[in-house]
Amino acid sequence: AQTVTQSQPEMSVQEAETVTLSCTYDTSESDYYLFWYKQPPSRQMILVIRQEAYKQQNATENRFSVNFQKAAKSFSLKISDSQLGDAAMYFCAYTGANSKLTFGKGITLSVRP
Amino acid sequence: DAGVTQSPTHLIKTRGQQVTLRCSPKSGHDTVSWYQQALGQGPQFIFQYYEEEERQRGNFPDRFSGHQFPNYSSELNVNALLLGDSALYLCASSLEGAGLHVLTFGAGSRLTVL
């Protein structure tokens, strides 16, 4: 079975600074996708960034980028130029051939003005 | 373009009762998945529906059942409610094929069991 581990329950960052959220996963599959989702107090899960395992290049979306280390099964999210609106729960998630998402426990990110 | 719509947004039930939650997928999507998110936890996969059939299921008891209608909307039913069923229930839709891994989530239905 696949597992996703987010070991940091909370992080805090100063506005305009950079923060990195950690995630590790375990799988025996060779073809899979990894995701970071943001869940603000409004509860709606919003896709931040997606990485296909077969792509060596790290995904980027504006201020968000990932460091995908396939051999180490590590998938961290870097948020640059942090904004107050980035404050939320962030979930790392995995999906393989069966298309069901396996989520980590999440991390609460707070942004200090 | 309407996203995923879920109803009701909040509801309170007592132990032993039954509940039905509803989901309308994003326009153009044909696959619906349901997730349970306990407070302070990540969502857990309940089941997925495609072409009105349950295609795969997570580790949930038979008290949890679902349905998908010809218009792709879906219902989640939970019978004999337990206190532990209190959670946020999220519906997510996607498009079979190349878009299957790109999920759009609704805002969820918050169920409280007393």
C-alpha cells in the first residue's frame, strides 16, 4: 500500500520570505503522480502543483515549485515570496494506476505580516 | 463554469440515523470520487463512481454506499451513523482518460453525529 508522510504539523513564515514544506512517500509503483493541495478555511481543496513521476524536471507554478527526488521518495513544496493568502492547510498526495488519492496528514502554514 | 457543488453544507444527525449527501460534478466531468476528512486529518478515499458503477472502494464498511446518476451527479449514503462518522465529506470530479488524475473538489458537507 502507498503511504504519504508529512512529519511537520505546523510551520510559520514571514511575509515575502520563502518556506519549504516536506513530504515523503512510499510506493512500489513506477508510474504515479504527486500533488500538493491547499485547503483554506473555506474547506475547498485547491490543487497547487502536480508532478508526474516520469518527468525529471521539477514542476513550477508561479511562486510554487517542487523538489522531486524520486530515488529518495521525497517531494517538497517551496513557496517563494509568501503572501498572507498562502496561509492554509497544505496536503501532499499520491496517486498511481488506480487514480485514488492518498493524502498525508497535512501541515498548517501560517504567514506573519 | 460551475465547479463541484455539494449539498448540504452542514448537517447534524444522531447515532443510528441515516444520511444522504449529494454532489454535482464539474461540467464535462464524468467520474466522481468521495473522501472522508476527519478533523485535523487528511482526506481518506471512500469510493469512486464511473458510468453509474462503483469502480473502486477504500477501506470503509458497507454502511457507506453510493450511487451515480445518468447526469453524472452522485450521492453518498451512510447508514447506522456512528459518532466516528463525524467528518467533512468531500466530493471530487474528474474526466476519465487523460484527465482522470486532475481532480476538482467541492467545498464539502460537514456531518456532525451526536
